[in-house]
Amino acid sequence: MMTKTEATKRAAALRKRMKGTGWKQRVWENLGWQYEVTNGPLSVFSVSNHGNEEFSCMLSDNVSDSTYGCILFHSVGCNKDPNKAVLAEVKGARKVANKLGEAVAFAEKVMA
């Protein structure tokens, strides 16, 4: 299990790997020390298994500076490059958003 110090170091290292500005790190204890980096609605976290560090991403409704939001989209995938994990998540969410837009447009037309 990871110590708080190790989780803090990993969070800092992950934050430095992320493209763009505004990334914040977060470390907390929940049946062991956990960490993630966040930037608005993006949350990137490690899904390490036996020393093979990979990352996953979730999209939330948090577009402000508040710490938490409601998870809107999370796929099953992960990637060794945390930036690629974000891009994959955004691509998947865009497909769902487009389909949702089509469904809403259809419903509006039917109900007009």
C-alpha cells in the first residue's frame, strides 16, 4: 500500500506530465492513499496494477473551481500516457453527446 508521502509524490509527478495549465493535485485516504489530478471537469487518476502504472479519466459537471462534481462520463479504458487517457475520454464523451443531441432534436420535433 502507498504511503501519504508516496501518493503526494506521484500526484506531483502526474501533474507535471499533464498538458495545459490549471492542473491541481489531490491526495486522500480511502482504504489506502489515493491521488488524482483535476482540471475543471477532468479528473485523471492511476489505475496501477502490480507496478504497471496506467491512467484513466472521468468527466464531471464541475466546470468551476469547486472540488467535486457529478460524474457525467467515464469509460472503461486506461492508458500509460495520462494525456492520451484524457483525449480518449473526450472522444468517447463527444460521441455520446452527439447521439444525445440527435435524440433530443428528435424528441423536440415529435413534441412540436
